[in-house]
Amino acid sequence: MQFSLILANTARSQAYIQTLISQDIIPKEVFILNDKNKKKLGKITKKYINSNINNNIYSFQLAILNINEDLVRSLSKLDIPYTIINSPDINSEELYEVLLKSDTKLCIVSVYAGQILKSKILGLKKSFMHVHSGKLPEYRGSTTLYYSLLEENKVAASAIMINEGIDTGDIVYFKEFDFNFDPELIDLIFDPLLRAVVLIDAIKLLSSKNKKPIVQEGIDGEDYYIIHPLLKHLAILKEKNKCM
């Protein structure tokens, strides 16, 4: 099955491409959204790498993340074609024009935090798939991983086809997991790995054509917003205490 990747320069995108390559699932083309190092959220910085010099490679199930390997380095290993888009915006005119000329029908998206695809780009004759870190429709919105840890002692991710709503697209695949990772690494390391695991399973499911997506229309869910720092701290503390 042919597909394209639209990637922000983030740890999640690094985990996606590294895990895809490790599973011999190769995108036809990749579009990298260049933020010119202006965005910080979700990025592995040089400072972070230098402070974790003895622990550069992380894994969760089949997903891997080498924090020393940036997107271009991963892609260059297999000469995977890529284009640098000179805008961090998923809705930029430059990306729209490039996608208009592309013949791939499925685009897998990993964008910068807070971005939502608008009607113009969604109007292209393509499907856009995103992996949300939460079980849908129960956990829509932001930082849902922490809420599910507090409420259910589990984590989950859901692969969905993007529509104009927030986490309301058809569900391709979802999976729940027991949490057994360093809670201090949830945002930058575990979340990308968790999503990468579900991404692989979703692509395999789409390739097999054995299962139709679950339509969320008419299904009630809970909308969550960025978690309060105190609740986030409690979730991390709760997981730390389990390991003691």
C-alpha cells in the first residue's frame, strides 16, 4: 500500500519513520514541515541528548526511537524521497500545492501541537490519517494519556481518518496497553513510541482491507483539555509509586 508522510520536526515523527523503516514499511514520499527551529514542544533538543548521553535508544513493543537520529538521517539511509516544506503550517499553500501534484491517496500526518487540518487541504482527493494518544471516542482532545492513567490505569492510542472535527474521524484501529514505562518520559519518549506501535498496526489493517473503520458520528465521547500541572504531577507520582 502506497502512502505519504507529512512530518513535523518532532520526536513523534522520528519514532514514526524509524519504526516504519524497522518494520520494512516504506513511505513513497515524505514532506517535512520546516519550523526553522522556532517551535520547542515535542522536540528532542541538543541539551536533552547531551544530558542523556548513555541512553539514546528507547523502545516500546515494536516501536523504536533513537534520539540521535533526525528525520533526514533516517530517510537518507534508504534514499526515501523527501521534500522540505518551508513552513511549519500543515495548511500552508506550499504544502497544498505539493500534495495537489502527488498521486498518493493516503497521507499519514504528524504535525506540530495545536494544528488542525482545514477544509481546503481536506478537500483534496486524499485520506489523512492521524494517531491520537487516547482511546476514542472516550478520550478526545489534549493530554488524554494522563487522564486515562489517572482514571483507568491504562494508556491507549487510536488511528483515525481526519475530518474537520477534533478527534471525531472514523477510527481505523485502537489499542490499550498497561503502562510500564518511566513516567518522567511520557511526553517526549513514551507518547511517540505508543503512537508508532498503533500506526504500524493501522497500516497493516488498511493494507489487508479486512476491517472497515468505526464511524464516530453519533457516538458520545468526552472532550479533554490540556491537563493542569498538578494533575499531571499526580499521574506521574502515581506511576512512580507503583514501581517502588
